[in-house]
Amino acid sequence: MGYAELIQTLEQLPEDKQSEVLDFAKFLAQRFQPKEIEQKTLAESSLARWINNPLGVENFQPMSREEANAR
């Protein structure tokens, strides 16, 4: 089956049925994605890596509350 045949068949369906076909195609595409693309948990995300290993600035001295309020 080629794209032209698929489009001709879809054009014969009412809009609500076309929507169902699209939803089903998206479901199938998601189901058969390679395993490497699986969703990561929040603990495995880049945000979690950044939180667990924050960037450090050499010789950084945080201001006290009084110093910050004085500025």
C-alpha cells in the first residue's frame, strides 16, 4: 500500500473516523519505538543530575542577608 492509496482511503471516511485512524497510527508508532527512546524517570533526568552535581564557582563566597540588603 502506498501513500496515495492510504490518503484516498482516508478521504472516504468521515472526519471523526479519520481522527480515530490518526490516533491509532500514533499509538502504533509509539508502541514500536526503539527501546533506547523510552521515557526516563525524574531521577534519571538531566535535571536530577544537575541537582545532584551542581556547578561550582571557585572561591565563591555567598553574601550574608545584611550584605544583600545593603545593596
